[in-house]
Amino acid sequence: MSHSHRSFSSLVVLWIIFSFAQLFLCCKCLAMEKVLVLGMDGLDPQLLEKFMDEGRLPHFKRLADQGGYTPLGTSIPPQSPVAWSNFITGGNPGTHGIFDFIHRNPANYLPEFSLAQAEPPGKSIRLLGYQFPLGGGGMKLMRDGEAFWTVLEREREDVSVTICRMPANFPPVEMRGNALSGMGTPDLLGGYGSFSYYTTDPPKDYETVSGGKVYVVYPLNNQVKGILHGPQNSFKVAEDRAPIPKTEVEFMVKMDPENPVALIEIQGQEILLEEGGWSDWVQIEFDQIPLLWWDSAHGMVRFYMKSIRPEFSLYVTPIQVDPARPDIPIATPKEYAPQITKAIGPFYTQGLAEDTKALSGEVFDDREFLIQAGIVYEELVRHFEYELSRFEKGLLFFYFGTSDQCAHMLWRAMDEKHPGHIPDLLEYSDALGEIYEDMDAMLAKALEIADDDTVIMIMSDHGFGPFYYGFHLNSWLADEGYLAVKNPYMRGKGEFLSNVDWGKTKAYALGLNSIYINLKGREGHGTVTSLQKEALVEEICEKLLAIQDPRNGEYVISKAYKTEEVYMGPNTIKAPEIIVGYKRGYRASWATSLGSIPEGWFEDNVEAWSADHCMAAEELPGVFLANRPIKLKDPALYDVTVTVLSLFGVKPTGQMIGRNIF
Amino acid sequence: MFGSKVKLDKELLDRAKRISLVAGYASVEEFIAHALEKEIQQFDGADSEEEIKKRLQGLGYIS
């Protein structure tokens, strides 16, 4: 054999070995492409470490020991819509344009929900007192920036992706895989959850109860008649200047004369409930045009027979969009919601379904709130088990909100320093620990289906801190001369900044962390020029950091972020000028969030909503755990985005500012 | 200016003057402009303050 022949043979052998090696590595690579990300809203590092140290979270501990655990840098401000949008886009609020739960219309200063807004309907024709839309209308996701799973699907057509209940994704962005929307999804009335309560024993201040409606009823011959108020009749033409009429469905409750049992009759359905019992989901149709079936709005509710005698009290959940026949886009593809329903039964579709407002409004007590939150959680578990059972490879993201909503409400039970704490609550002092154990049980389910090549990540969007005191930010701005009050005698009255003299106002607060400069050319009645803005922002920030609570001498605000310095991206221009970073224990007061200007600066928070995270980002990091070693120091939410893409060999796009954590 | 003049019933104008003083408006013109703006919003299809409030109140973060 000649020398050249031998060389050729050697090359062929090398090529074959190289090809096999490539094939092996490729198979190995494909086998590793099973990535499971669990989003646990508000999971707090201090509490997690405490419960891990107590041996209560064996699966979290195992994950932390096997791979790694670290606090996770949150967003500025640490509000869920902002934080999850950082994760979704791999950027910051300058990228995605979500700065707070509440934004404002600069033209009229009215508040708006930041995540989604209704689009105006198109033209319509009128006939016999009804209007028939010819198109347009619907809901619009207000988040900008490309979702990371859009990038993943574009770059890797072979990867299957499922995104379950991701916040800030309503309506869900179009994709090849499956997505169910989460936080930001409204109830059938278009709001963020409004319960109905029919009672002979209304709670105090029931006429102004927030997040629901209380109806006083009068039983007659052991029967109670009620009306369930549905969505606005979009086909009905409002007469003159009257509001658009609402759809409604009558129901009857027949009480057993001797036993604590009642029968609810509604739209031909009969539901028998014992006192203290919850019904299953009951489908309701709200007819908009009589005798036409195709115009109905499809909802569903659960009834809770709180008490029958001596007082009658019936709670009805906010009317959910029926996932078996959704009238608004809660899933993509649209068949995905009915598919889940078929597999696990009907479920809460609104975002943040734990009825915190029923507890705050004294319609629920703490025990009842935990039962209702338990119903929400059980539905999440069933959905999660369903997704795990069919998860073979690709990316699965699944979100749990229980850890967040329960922390908001139950903190006062374990914190004896809290102004809202009462000794009776000690019974629930460990309830939050039990919620963390539930999250550990979810992780256990994930670990069960994971093989050696599956990457599992747990992440939370922010941590938690007590909400002891509310700070009236607009009142402070008024007293410092930045906000002019129109009528000083009416200072405590009115919302939506209705008592503000805009012609003399330089800055105002709306939402939970935001201060806006009343800028000429942007705001409806702006007074501050862009040349004056920077010095004004500087001055207000300095003063914010110097505020002390006279009752205990503590500083109230640990950070005053100038958004031009901490945000980058095309939406920075729309941001509030200052994000207020409260110290742990303090938050914007209830009056501040919707633009009221009460007397004084401080109030004790005695509400059931007793903990929060709308504080300084540095005070409340989230958590990150994975079954892979964590190499990046001080990772943040946007780093998780880049890490997920890297696991599939996809490079970050230009909008992404994160780095690979592994 | 001719274009900005609107005729009002004297009794209605007197009532508007009284209320604008009580409510702290700088002038009756400011009060009437504010009232008109609110009405026009309804016809423009904008949400009423009450509707906005109802929708937002489901959020636990606000009251």
C-alpha cells in the first residue's frame, strides 16, 4: 500500500470516528433538551432558607445541594407584572414598557391597568334596539418586546414549548406550542375579579366593599331570590346617556325548613349544598339577544353556602371565562383551553384567582380564604400533573401564584409586630410554612419525572416583606410644594387625582411605586419643561431619601431610582421619572395607588393584605434553584431567560441583557 | 371670542357658579370645562371613572 493510500484510509477512519462522535454528542444534546422551569410567585429567600433549615422542604434542599441555590435579582420596582416581563423579554422595563401594575393616561391622568387594555370596537349596524359589530374590538397585550419562547420557536423549529399561566401574557402571544394566560387575565366582566355576596347580614361598609358586590336579601317562605349580574350587553344600544345595560341571570335558593341544606336553581340546573359547602363549577350563559344562541357570553361560577340560618349568606365566585368555550383569547392555540378542561375539568381562568378581596372585605374569614385558595391550588396541581404526564422533551414553564397571594394575606398571622395582628390569628401562624411545603410537593412531582438529563429550575419574581405602614406619597408631594391641591377642604376626598390643580403641579404619584413629572408636551396640563426636568427629579429624589417616620425615627425610602439611569431601551421614554423604593415595612398607602391626597403622611396598615413587595428591589430579591451548578454571581431575572435559551443552543437577541447562569 | 361663547340658562349658570366655589374650582369656566370633559369622555367611548375603579379593584394591591 502506498503512503498516499494509507493516508487516505486513515482519513476515512478518522472521518467515520468523527461522524460517530458527532452523532453521539448530538443525541446526547437532544436528550438533554428537556427543560422544566417552575415559576413560584413571591417565593422569598429568607422564608425559604428558614423552612429549609427546619427540614420542612426536603426537595428544595435536595435541589440546592445537588445543583445550586441563590437569591435572584428582581426588577425595579419588584412588582410581578414588571418582574415577569423582565424574564419574558430578557430585558428591563425600558424594553417591555411595563413599569407598575397601574399606568396612567398622560392626556387625562386617569389610571389604567398596565398589562392589557380593551381595544375600541369597529363599526356596527343597528337593528331593533341592538347593535351588531362588524369587527374590531378585543383585548390587547400592552407588553412590548419579544417573548423568549418566540425566539426559541423561531430558532429551533424542532423544540416543543408549553407556557402555562405566565403573567403578563394575556392575550397570549401567537406560538406553535401551547400557552394558557395567567396574571392579567380578566374575569367575564372584564375586571380583575368581582365576587357576588347575597346576605341578610352584610359586613360593615358593605356598600363600598372593594373587589365585589354585596346584595342584601330578604328570605321569604324559606326562599331567596337573587340575580347574578353578567357582562355588559355588547349588542344592546344604550338609550340617551344611560350606561350600557348588563346581562343578568336570575336564581333561586330554596332552604330546607329543618336541615342546614339549600337547593340552588339556576338556568335549569339544581345544586344541593350543605351549610359550609362549595359547589362544583356551574356553567352560566348570559343571553344578549333573546332567542339567539350564538350571542351568549359563556361564564361559570362556584357557589359557597356560607350559612343558612339564622343568617343567610351565599358567596358566588367572580364569573370566570369558561375554558371549555372561551369568549376571549385565554389560550393559544384556542383549542388548548378546552383540551385542558377535558383532561382536568373546569378551572379558574382569571389571573390571581385567590379571592383576597373577599377576605379584606370580611366576606371570608381566614379559614374560608384558605379553603378557597386551596381550591385554586388543587386546580393548579391537576393542571401541572397533566402537563408533566405528557412532557417528553422541549420546554415546559409552569406558574404557581399561591405562594404570592397567601403571603400577602397570612403574614399578619405569623408577625406579632404587625398592626393587623390579633391573637386569634395565631391559629394560622404557620399557614405560610404549609404553603411552602405545598410548593415543595410540586417540586417533588417535577423531580419524579426528571431523568439525569432534565434541567429543572425554580424561580421567583421577588421576595416578600411586611407591610406595616402606608405612606401617602401624593400628600408628601403636596406638602413639599410639588403637587397643588385644588380644594384644601376636600383634600381627603376623591380619587384619580381629581383634586389636583394641574396648572400648578410639578409632580404626582399614581400606582404603587411611580412618580411622574407633570411634563409639558406629554401630560394633558404639563407645567415642567424638559430642560427643568432633570434638576427637579434630582431634588425630589434627594428629599425622598431624607423622609423619616416621626413615630420611630426610621427612614422610609431606601432607594429613589431615576428611571433614565436604571432603564435602557425604547420604552424608557414612557416610564415614570422616579421609582420609589420603600424600605421593608413601608409601602405606598392604599390612598396613593389610585391618586388620593389624604391629610398626613403615614397610616398603620391594619388590612388583611399585610405583606407586600412593592418596595426597594435590593430589599426583596427572589430565588433561583436548579439541578445544575450555578456559576454566575448575583444572577437576575433576565439572566434566567438567557440561560433557558442557552440550554437549547439559542443565542440571546439584541434586546436581552442577561448572561448564562450555568 | 365668538366661537367660545355658549348660552346657558341663568338659573343653571347660578347653580354652576355656586358649586364651582364650593368644589374649589378657580372659576365657573374651569368647572364647566371639567364637567363637559367628563361627559364627552362617555361619548368618546372612554371608560367612566367608576368603571375603571371597578375593574382595578379586583387587584388586591389597591383598595
